[in-house]
Amino acid sequence: MEILNKVKAWAGALTEAGISLLSLGIVLEVLCNGQNSPCGPDINTIANIQNIVAGFSAQGLVGLVAVWVLYSIYNRK
């Protein structure tokens, strides 16, 4: 049981780090007016998020259910 708790803690920490990096990417892209950020590679964060959301919405109800399930899993404590 201790191993599962450690894995859960690592997964939570990685998720939080990923969300922080995603937020930083969005802020840098907004501040740089969509141009290449001065301190990073050419990554278009907002367009990538739009593509993911479009992929979910293209699936109709199944996409909405998938988003709801992912959101529920993330918010479960």
C-alpha cells in the first residue's frame, strides 16, 4: 500500500508541475504577442490547447464525457 501512495504522490506532483509549465507557456505567449518567447523554443501553447479542445469537441458527446471524466479524476482528493 505504501508503494501505491508513493506513486500517487509522484503523479500528483508531476501533474502540478505540468499545469504550472502550461500556465507559464500561456503567459509567455500572451506577453510576447504570439511571437517566439525570448527564453524558450518555438512552442505554440495556445494553439496546442485549441487543437486538443477541438479534438474533444469533434467527438461530440463522447468528447464531453471524456473531458468530464478527466476533470473528475483530477479534482478527486
